[in-house]
Amino acid sequence: MAVQLAALVAILIGGTVFFVRFVAAPTPHSTPQTVNLTIVIEPGGSQEVNGYLESGDRMALSWQTDGADLGYRYHVESGHDTPSILAIGLSRDGDQQFMAAHGGFYGIGLRNFTGRRVTVTLKATGTFEYFRAMFAQRKAEAPK
């Protein structure tokens, strides 16, 4: 939410008092930042990594695995709405640019289809409130 600062100043010129209101420009929601994360995804597991952006915020997201291809899904989620999928595929690296039209979560979901643990390095640069791993899921064990 943008914040405006205002000042009401009385100026006396001759015998007349003039009231002048000065308004500062809106301040941006977020300050520019860079966040680097390293996560490990277990075989059959998945992980979402999201930034929270307000309207007008921007985020450049890049990621790279330790060599394994992972399923990925770039997405936007706001409130209780169904996520909007921006791109989906299978890769060992990638990047996506986000510009928020409204407040919400902007990020990536990663799925490990390999039989080994995969290390993923992610980098987010831009104006966002935070960028972090969320909603880790592990493959459910089969009932015995």
C-alpha cells in the first residue's frame, strides 16, 4: 500500500493568510533486493518457492539444479483463487519475469521425478516483500 506524506502550511503574505498543502510522492511498497536460496527436493517430492508481490512490484526468478531435470510450474496465486499457470515443463534450469498486477504469490513449483535427492539453487531479484520456500511435499508411502 502506498503511503503519502502531506503538510499543511500557513503562509502570511501582506495581511492575507494562504494555506498551502504539500504532498510527497507515493513511496513504493517494497525496496529492491536479491534473495538466494538453496533447497533439496527428495525423490518423488515437490517444493514451492514463492515471492509475495504487491501491485506494481517486479521479480526476476532464476533457478538451476545440480544436473537433474525437474518438473516445474511458474504460477501466480492471489487469495483463494485457483493458481494461474504461466509455464510448465521439465528442465534443469530456467528463469521467469513477474510483474504484479495485484497482490499475491508469484513463484515456481518444482517436482522431483528422479530416484535421487536434487539440490536446487534459486535467485530472486526485484521489489517484493519476501521470497521463500513454502508447502514442501513428500511422496506418500504406499500402505503396507
